Amino acid sequence: MNNNLSVCIMAGGVGQRFWPRSRESNPKQLINIIGDKPLITQTAERHFDKISPEKIFVITTKSQAEDISAALESVPKENIIAEPYGRNTAPCIGLVCALLAAKDPGTVLAVVSSDHWIPDVDVYLRTICDAAEVAVQEKALVTLGISPSFPETGYGYILAGEKINFSGETVFSKVEKFVEKPDKEKAEKLIKAGNAFWNAGMFVFQVAEMLNAFQKYMPDFYKGLIKIRDAAGNGNIETVIEEVYLIAPKISIDYAIMEKAENVIVGRCDFNWDDVGSWSSVSAHWPKDKNNNVIRGNVVTVDSSNCVIENTGKGVVGLVGVDDIVVVQTGDELLVCRKDKDQDVKKLVDKLKADPDLEKYTV
């Protein structure tokens, strides 16, 4: 194992598709959607067998930092990094790299999401450690790809090219191309070709190599990152970060760096993975009744099937003669939608936010 390996958990999102359970004050990663612990707690603990809590970092928003710190008792409070503003994944990864470079630019960093479900911990950790070796060996930016099990249109895809010479168990290949979220027909063709992976949004690289990529592809923002690096440890670091973020672009690490860089490698993930992206996705993780309903809370169903129902309110939720719907009752809020439309819950939240009288139900 690379003794210089650290982990950065990205935890700035809200998870609007899990409204009404997920709110700005209680975001998706702080909810026990799967299991009896919040997703972010499970994510951090997943690494503890190989990586000490002192090498676990979390980047989040100021509004979430305190609650996230409380959910991660083993992780030092100073490792919880709060962005002044949300600017997508490129600035947040750049910020962590700048702060870590102030101590050791040779640090190898694995960047993961706070809300993914990965039950095969041993295989996952082996893959991360293998990716760390390859990142150093090839001076590369490594992205991790999931072998697609169906033509998902909600993910981007990574096309693998020539294999990398590596003696470990994980298979690594040069990235041939990144593909934006395809329609179903294109997704089917990608899978049939046999060299496509789902883009899981997990990366492993040496901090110095990623900063080099920022210098090449985001030169103006790179200057700000150097200011942050040089100010790290000083009393005015928060002021410097604020100044840099005021002019930071809103852009993902894929658009800003990964799709442009030449030294990008994809590692094949041989572990089960789910980004738990919507209410219908919990069907794979909650127990099912004889009619294929997944239920949590006080719920009664009659002649209903293939539904997702959660009731955290005080009363009873009853369903009669309905199929393929999502029902979530929290007490003050009620969500009802078709399972095949659950991605549009985000649109509902946007509409609530736009109404001054209803905005309070998203906070």
C-alpha cells in the first residue's frame, strides 16, 4: 500500500432527488438511506482498514461542515474543509490539492463521493491502492470505471483503450474517450462494444500531477490555487480562499481537466457499486414484500406492487390498487410520483425554491 495515500470525500451536495427526506439542513449524505448509519459515515469508515482517519479529508459547504464533523467522530475537525461557495467539482478538488500541496505535493489523493454504496470493501480498497500505484508509476490521473450492467442513460461513459502494464489484480487502460450521458440506443452500442465503463466520479492521482493539469487547462484558477497553497497555515487562509472562490468558475473536474488531459487512465472496478441517485434506486437495497414493494415505516398496502414507500411521520400511509409509484411521507411533506419519473423530483424542488411561500420546505 502507498503510505502517502490520502482520501478526499466530496460532500457538498444536497441530494434533491431524495426530497423530502433530503433537505439543505439534512442533506442526502447525512441520511441513513441504506443501513443504520448516514451514507457519509459509511463512506469514511470504508477506508479505515487501509487509511487512518488522520488521512481522511472532507470537502463540503459551510452550512454542512458542523453536522458532517459530528457524523465523523474519528476524522479530525481540521480535516473538514468548508468551501465558501459551491463551484462544482473542479474548484473543490483544486482547493484540496492546494492545501495538501502545502504539506507534501507528493501526496497521492483518492477523491470519492460521500453518498455511494459499495459493499465489497476489500475489493474496493484493493482497487484504490492499485490505482495509487499506477498513478505514481505512470504519472497519471486515474479515474475509476464501473462495468455497466444495463444501458443507463443517467451516467457518463469512459471508453478504455490500450491496457497498462501493471502487475496487480486491477486492470488499467488508457482512456480513449469520455462520452456524455447517452440516449438508450447509444448506451446499448457502447456496452456492446465491450470497452465502456460507467463514469463513477472517483479519481486517484498525485497532488502535484493534478496541480500541473490545473496549470495547463485552468491557468487563471491555478494562480488562485497557488495563492491558497502559499497561504496555508497562515491566519488569513480563509480570506484567501474566499477571494479565489469569488472568481472561480463553476465547472466539473471532467469538463475542466479529465476530458482534456493526455495522461488519463481508467481502472476497472470489480466491486458492486450504486450511486443511490433516486428513490427508485433503494429498491435494490431495502427488503421487498411479496408484491415487490419496498417499505420503511408504518405502511399498509392493498393490491399494490412495485412501489417504494417510506413513512417517517407519526401516522399510517395506506396504498390501494396502485403500482410503480414512490410515496414518501415525512410529517409536513408528502411526495407522490411515478417511479420512472423520480429523476424529476429535482425539478419539483427547484419549483418549491422559486416560491417564497414554499421555499421553507426545502431548507
